[in-house]
Amino acid sequence: MTLEALLSPRLSLCHLAGSSKKKLLLNIAQAIDEQYPQLDADTIFNQLIARERLGSTGIGEGVAIPHCRLPGCEAPIGVLCTTEPAVDFDASDRQPVDLLFALLVPEDSEQEHLDTLAEIAALFSDSRVREKLRRAESGDELYALAIDSAAAA
């Protein structure tokens, strides 16, 4: 699945506020709920938190990819965020997270879920991509930089 199919400018959030991992995930859940009213922010939040309890989705270098399979979700949904300030995400390298890509997929999309996670992780493994995204000043700029970076990868 292409990044362009997952992401929208409306869910590319620059300088998302959040003082903790839970607060960031709640803000992400609420942003999804605003764009997809058929989905419930509490359910999204609870599913993301349940996944975090299995192990942190902080992958290092200031990046986290929180994700879950979600009942009622009809197609994969991505949310790209930079945070202000960076937040402890229990990443293996102990670095705070300031760049997140949240991924929600339909409940029965196990292989697509894994394939999409691998693509996102590969994109964020490039330090040049991470730095470009961190310099974005608006959601539209963040979205454009992410799409351009994915197309060039």
C-alpha cells in the first residue's frame, strides 16, 4: 500500500501537543475520530494502548509507529505527527519520540498490516527523511514531504 493511500493532509499533524505517550495516543485517536466519525476515539485509544502494553512501538531514533487492528475500520488509516516537545515512548534506545506514524487497519488485515508496518519502518530508517519531516512547519508541508520521500524511496 502506498503512503499516499494511507495518509491525508488532514491527518498530518505538525507539533502535536502531548505530555506523555498516553496523551499523544489520545490526541491521535481524537484526530482520527474527527475525520472518520464512524470510528470511536475511545475504541481507537484503547486499541492503541493495548498494543503498547505488548511492547513499545518506539523503534528508536526518536520515531514511534503505534498501530493496531481496529473493529469497524474499513480501510487502513495513517496519521503522521511531529510532537512538541519530544515524549518518552519507552523506545529501546531510550530516546524520546518526536516523530510518529500511527497506523490503523481493519481487524482481519493481518498480512497487509505487517507489510505496511515494514514499509513505514523502512521509510523512517532513513535519517534524511526523519530530519526533513522534523523541519516541517505545517501539516500540509509534513504531508508533502512524507509523500515525496516515500515516492523517492
